[in-house]
Amino acid sequence: MIILLALLYIGYAAAFYYSHKSGYSLLRYLYKRKNINILLSIEIIFLILTSFIVFTSEPFKWAIAVLMLMHLIGIAWLVGNPNSYYEMFDETASLDENMMETSVVSTLLIFAMLALILG
């Protein structure tokens, strides 16, 4: 299951990377207010998978638990206060779009490495 989680993170990062390189920003698409259900669906998939790993594995996987908590906080923030969430994204994205795309891809790849190495 940990390998599946890491592959999902890598696939998600690849989708962001290749969409940006082809001139279309998947990041911009997902972070539009009208696409909140798609973003929540993706986050819930990651939350379910990380929760399953944390609660069914015998030795406690603290790295996976941290990833689970990060997804849970993201979902709670998005559902609880979407205006704040989108204001933060708009401020960050207005600085430099290339930097934002690169940081999202890098973060997802770091998540994949955390899952594989420490999970």
C-alpha cells in the first residue's frame, strides 16, 4: 500500500509537471473556486489511503501519519474556510507561476520519498 501511495504522489506530480510544460496549468485548473469538488475528491483519496496505511499497519508509520494529518488539515481548511484558502492561493500564485508549479511538484515528490523511505 505504501508503494501505491508513493506512485499516486509521483503520478500527481507528473501530471502537474507535464501540464505546465505543455502550456496548460493543472494547478490553476484545480485551484479555481468552481473546481472545489475535484480538489476535495483528490484530497479525500489521499486521506483515505494514508488513513488505511496508518490504521492497518502493525508498526506505527509516523511519516504516513504526518502526511495523513496534512491532508486532513487541508480538507478541513478548504471546507471550513474556503475564502481564506483561495485568498492564500491567489496571493502565492500571483508572485511567480513557475515557482508555484515547481514547488507543488517538488512537494509531491518529497511526499513520495517520505512514504517510501520512512513509511
